[in-house]
Amino acid sequence: MIPTRVHGVIDYLVGIVLILAPYILGFADGTAAQWVPIIIGVATLGLGMITRHELGFVKIVPMTTHIIIDVASGLLLLASPWLFGFADRVWWPHVLVGLSYIVISLLTARHSPVESTVRA
């Protein structure tokens, strides 16, 4: 199992990578290919900041809910090249990060030590 603290670090890194990837990898063209990872990256950073884990700033969202949202985000990112019709131009970054995020989320501990000290 991946500890929730490590998952928190991964969240912040993945969020930044998703925001920067279109510019670094050359698909910042104003289309869904660019905006899907940017939006998911911003959402990932925001979710990490409000999750009840060691690296959350405002501990609102339970870790289990966070993991469910991460898996859904990974699935959306994975499918986005075909859902939004840009698979003919770029697909591998979306698929690679989407799959990685699903696997990481499924391997993460479901409860943070912080959750037991924070009331719902």
C-alpha cells in the first residue's frame, strides 16, 4: 500500500505535470488535448489541498472520497483522446498519466492517520 502522505506528494507532482505537459510536449493548441490535462491538473491540486491527509491544508474531503475522484479523473484522462476526438494528434501522455493515476490510487491506503483526528 502507498501511504497517504506519499499519495499527497504524488498528487501535487501530478497536478503540476498535467498543467505543464501540453506546453512541454507541444500540444498546447487551445483544444481539448490541452485543456483536459490542465483542468484535471488544477482539480488534482485543489483536491489535494482539501483532503484529510497529512498534506491537506483544509481537511474536508475524506481519503476514500479522494481516491474515488482520483480514479474517475484517471479514467477521464485515459479516455479523453477518444472522447474528445484528438487521438489522431496526441494520446500517449493522457493514457500514460491516466493509467498511472488509476493504479496509484487503487494502491493507496484508504485512510489517513489525520482522519482520525479530524471530525466530519
